[in-house]
Amino acid sequence: MGRKLLLEHIDKPDINTMEGYIRHGGYRSLEKALKTMTPDAVTEEVKKSGLRGRGGAGFPTGMKWSFLDKSTDKPRYLLCNADESEPGTFKDRLLMEKIPHLLIEGMIVSSYALGCRTSYIYIRGEYMFILRILEKAIAEAYAKGFLGNNILGTGYSLDLHVHPGAGAYICGEETALIESLEGKRGNPRIKPPFPAIAGLYNCPTIVNNVESIAAVVPIVNDGGEEYAKIGIGKSTGTKLISASGNINKPGVYEIEMGISVEEFIYSDEYCGGIPNGLDIKACVPGGSSVPILPKQLLFKQSDGSPRLMTYESLSEGGFATGSMLGSGGFIVFDEKACIVRNTWNFARFYHHESCGQCSPCREGTGWMERVLHNIEYGHGKMEDIDLLWDIQRKIEGNTICPLGDAAAWPVAAAIRHFRHEFEYHVKYPHRVFDADHVYQPEMKMQTV
Amino acid sequence: MPKVTIDDITIEVPAGTTILEAARQIGVNVPPAMCYYSKLKGSGGKCRVCLVKVTKGSDRDPRPMPKLVASCRTAVMDGMEVRNVTSPEVIEARRGVVEFLLVNHPLDCPICDQAGECHLQDLSYDHGLSKSRYEFERRTFERIDIGDKIQLHMNRCILCYRCTQVAEQLTPERVHGVLYRGEVSEISTFIEQAVDNEMSGNMIDVCPVGALTDKTFRFKSRVWFTKPMYAHRDCPTCSGKVTLWYQGAEVLRVTSRKDKWGESEGFICNTCRFDKKQTIDWTIEGPADVDRHSVISQNHYELPYELPVNQKKLSN
Ligand SMILES: Cc1cc2nc3c(=O)[nH]c(=O)nc-3n(C[C@H](O)[C@H](O)[C@H](O)COP(=O)(O)O)c2cc1C
Ligand code: SF4
Ligand code: SF4
Ligand code: FES
């Protein structure tokens, strides 16, 4: 059994209440940080822990915090990104729903480290019921003196608000989130300036994912060095993985960084293997935005060593042979799954979610979706595959925010690794269609 | 002052100048701009046609930038080296962007009032493919009249956001402009309510395409059959410095004066634009500066009206 730092007490029935949470060791980091540590000492522990942002990009959290502009006397803000809308990712939801106080404790300690007087949790609008759970927990924290003026008599004051989004994936991008929080249209900003210099209301701002902020609690409790002992290389600590697709036990798992992909998929502690005695065909290891990996690249790195659940190992070899850990949305496809259909489904999502600000993403995502739809529904041409490749290439890297890249990568990877499936759709449209997107035997033989 | 080298030409510019502005100062190989407008705060960064490659970040940090950058929103650094037309990667990406801008464009230039002074048209001549690879139905919208003088033809809009910035920055009320998101975003009817404003007509001038057109000029003439003359009047609201577009002795439309980059030299009010269409309202200064290569410059030096016979003789 791997160590659990975040979900250890998730099965305790009263863990969602203040008393239950405290009984199981909650709010210790609050006292420790506010009473015995300086804000900079907290940041120092986070740096030592090697924690990397859990929202997708994996940027070292301690380093991000140290970029916060402390030279002005403007207010500073900490924003928790709870917009979790990436297809395949549902870990923040579990954490907030079951253990809301863990996030709140993390928010208070992190805000203290950053010197914020007001902080926000920006939550996706579809999580309205969780917003209520968080608000109740926040009210409990105010009643207990953990929030508000002069927390625990230390002289530190903090207000914490929850703000719902209105159903846009793009508002998970940090600068779009800031715009949305300011009451504007959720268009990503053009960077620089970065939020750490000019973010919410033009003030220095840090945006962190729910899981990143929750991880600050064990880091402060046990020390950054202790946290860094878990994991391998620059991937330290534990990570929540949202596992879904063709596996026996879908769900959210807290893993120690560094277990092998094979163990994660096949061991009974985690996914429990593929149902119906089928073989695995491919896997998207980090949420819909990251490249899909075919079976032959999934378990082994290009040097033949086992592929591990770490930032480095999953991205080994760049996009030619690797992918990304991303937000930890782990989607498994068995041998009967249709890669074209899945790629079309992802493309449909990005088409729907583009904010429409910049031309390549606004026009390119819709175009890719239509071409993929044609191929999937038996109206494709061979040239369409090259056309798709060309469109994605012209979106990638040329947009304001990474949503353009996120739309391009899955298409590129599907063509890179599963071109034969696209060709099969073009050649035998009726067969693909008749079999309800399940492949014929000769298809399987063609699979490299 | 930082020194920047663009396509092997070095120039010194004040700190904070963007790559695009520096290129404009050099004057050759200037990246095109569809959304950036130097007179509108916060404009730029959206259309991506001005992408350039930064091969050296600065003297202090010589690393190249990993991606192409929007030259209209990237400030120069001392020692920066930039490639625009000398980079095949940039040309390729720009072609891609132009294709994206055209996939949903109606290409109705033959019946569009903007033809002849349309930036998208120029851009497609320079960078576009001669045929479209897009095989699907293009998105369409109903045409709407935003007020009695301006028509919005959303089909042609490239969502550069300039008109919303005009509404925000030149008119006193806060008016916001874009509804919905992604491919179906559209300039919103909120603007319809803003047209009462004296400065609203400037939206027509900043629109790079034929999405916002002057209803008083609609279908009257192709722009290259009209003759632009600079003129001014004593206007209490604006600078009163305009271009009159003549056909024969008749003023077909009034616009602000455009600089070399197609930007308005000074915004004008709606009274000057829509209500002063008689030669006697104006003091004529002479023929407008029009780029020699523009279709508009044909017959440029002819006088806009017949001179009395005796004067004709004198001038011979
Ligand atoms: C289109 C898009 C959507 C995103 N959605 C989320 C999201 O739902 N949740 C999240 O935590 N980060 C999301 N991100 C990443 C954020 O921009 C940001 O990097 C992250 O919140 C930083 O937190 P971290 O350093 O703790 O990971 C998204 C990024 C993009 C480009
Ligand atoms: S890449 Fe897409 S989502 Fe991001 S700013 Fe551009 S249009 Fe909007
Ligand atoms: S109507 Fe014209 S100015 Fe306004 S966004 Fe569209 S193209 Fe730009
Ligand atoms: S002019 Fe620079 S992005 Fe449009």
C-alpha cells in the first residue's frame, strides 16, 4: 500500500465536518504555520518539498510563489483553481466534496505564506453542490476563528470566498479565471505580464490547483524534506489520479509518484486490469489535452526501462514516444475502442470550449472537428488525414493560451500513432459503421 | 535605448516599444496587423497574423523564444534579434493564420463596400492560397442595422475586437461587444444601443474588413471610383480633419484620415461623418495621400470637380 497524504481519512464518515476533521488530525498545519513559522519559512518548506503544480503544467509551486511581486503595497491574492473541466479529470471534485476542510486549511496556510488578506476559490459552475459544501465548511472555519480577523490571536487576518464559474472550460486557464472573477468575459490575457506581477485587479496574484493547495497541508505538517522523500527525481510526493475508461475499477487513486504504469493499470490496488479479458490498446495518461500513447509505448520508455507515473517518465522522448502527466486524468482504451471516434469526441470538446479570441483556435478547432466527424461517419477522404495534420500543426504554438495546443496535441498523437485506423475508416466506412465502431479482426492485425 | 534587429536591419527605439512598432519605424518588411491598432488601448494579440520569430531574446538573455510571438504585443529588449519575412517558419505560420481567417469568411468581395480598402483582401493577396481547403458550410448571421447609419455584417467579421474597444474607449457608456464563445462568437447587440453616440462611427473606420459599413455610402460606388480629398472644418466635437470621397462633384462619404498603416490619424465625430456631405461645409486641402500601390490611387491627381473653363485655361 502506498502512503496516502491527502485521502487517508476519506472513508471516515464525519471527515466533512469540522469536529471530524480535527479529530483526524486536521488544522494542525494552521497552528504550526501561523504560530511557529514566518511566511517565508512556509514558502521555504514548499520549495524543499519539490511540489509541482497539479493543475496540468507541473510548474514548481514554491518557485511560482517566490515570483509573487512583494515590492508593491498593493493587496496580493491567492486564487484556488477549482474549475476542473478537463475531460477525464475528476480528482478535485472528490477532494472538495469529501474533505472540504483540507482545501480550506491549505488555503489559509498558503495565503499566510503569500501575505494575502483575501483569497478566492473559483469553482466550476457545474459543481454547485460542492460550492454549498465549501461554504458550509468556510462558515465553520469562521466560527472556529480559523478565518476572519486575527486568526488564533496571531494578528493574521484572512477572508475566503467561493466564486462559481458559468460553465466554461477556458475559465480554468489562469488569466481567463482572473478575468471571469473580475466579472468580465473569460478571455485569457496576453502574457506577459504574468499574474504574479499583475493578476486579479492588476495586483500580484498566485493561481494554484486544488490538489496543489491541499498538498501544502502535509508539507507543513511533516516538513518539505519528508514530502520529497516520496517519489522519484523531480516528481515528489503523492498524486491524485482520476482513472477511467476500460478498466475494472474506475475512480480516484492517490499514488506515490514513481509506481509503474503497468502496476497502476493491472494491480488490484488501483485500476484492476482491463475488463472482459481484453487487451489494452492505448491510454491517455494526463487528461484529454495530452497525447495518447499506444500500448507499445505505454509500459516501456524508449530506452526499454519501465515507464513510471512521474512527470519525467511519462514525457520521456518528447511527443514522438511520450506524453504528459498533465492533470492526472488517466483514460484507458481496450483493443475494441475506436481511436478515431475518441479523437473526434475530444476535438468536439475543444471546438465547443474555445473562447474565440484568436484566429487559429477559433477557426481551427471547428475545422478539425468537422473533418474528424466526416472520417468517423464514413465520409472521409485519404487527403483528410494530411489535412488534419496540417491544421493541428498550424494551431499549435500560434495561439494566445495553451487551449490551442491542447486541441492540437490529441489529434497529432492519434495520427502519429494510429494513422492506420484513420485509413481504415476511409477505406471501409461501412464496416466501421456497421460494427458500431468496433474493429474487425484484420484491423487488429494491422495494429503495429 | 534598446537596439533591436529585425530581418538584419538594426534600429534603436525607446524602451517599451513593441517589435511591430519598431518594424514600422524601419519601414520595410513590416508584419501585417489585423487586430492591433495603435490608437486603441489593449488592442492586438488576437488575430496572430503579426507573428514573428525571436531568434535572440536580448543581449542579457540570448536564448531564442520557444514559440513565435505576436509582434504587436511583444516589447523589444536590448540586443533582440527578430526574423519576419526572412523566416520560412513565420511565413508558413502566417499563411496558416490567413487561411484560418478565411475559412468562415464569405468571400463576397464583389458586393462588399470594403473591397479595395480591405486589409483582409490585401493580406490574402500577399499570403493566401488561391483555393480554399475548407469544404463545410460557412457560418452565417443575419445582417443587423446598428442604428440608422451603421450596418453590421457579422459574416465578414474577423473578431479583432477593435470596434468594441472603440465603444469602450471613445464613448462614455461602458458597452461590451462580444457574445457567446469560440466559433460562434459575435459582436453583440449591445453595440446597437451605443450607436447614438457621437463617436460611434469610428467603428467603421477601425474595422479591418467589411463587417461594419457606412449605410449612407452603401452600394453607392466602388471605393476606387471615388476620389479622396483632405478637408477640414471647425468642429466643436472633434478635430474636424477628414477625407472626403468624391464622385464628380458629389461627396459620397466622409471618413477619418488614414495613415500609412491604415489607421485613423484622428477619430472624427458622427456629425462630420454623416451630416456634412456638401463641399461648402468644408475647406478643401487637396488630394489625400494614398499609397501608390493601392487601387484607390488611380486617377488620384485629377481634381474632384470640373473647374470653370477660364481657370482650366489658366492652369494649362
Ligand atoms: C484551457 C485550460 C484549462 C485549464 N483548466 C484548469 C483547471 O480546470 N484546473 C486547474 O487547476 N488548472 C487548469 N489549467 C491550468 C491553469 O492555467 C494553471 O496552470 C493552474 O491552475 C496552476 O495551478 P498549479 O500550479 O497548482 O497547477 C488550465 C489551463 C488551460 C490552458
Ligand atoms: S487559444 Fe483558443 S481558448 Fe485560448 S485564447 Fe485563443 S481562442 Fe481563446
Ligand atoms: S466588426 Fe469589424 S471591427 Fe468589429 S470585431 Fe468584427 S472585424 Fe473587428
Ligand atoms: S496584429 Fe498582432 S495579433 Fe493581431
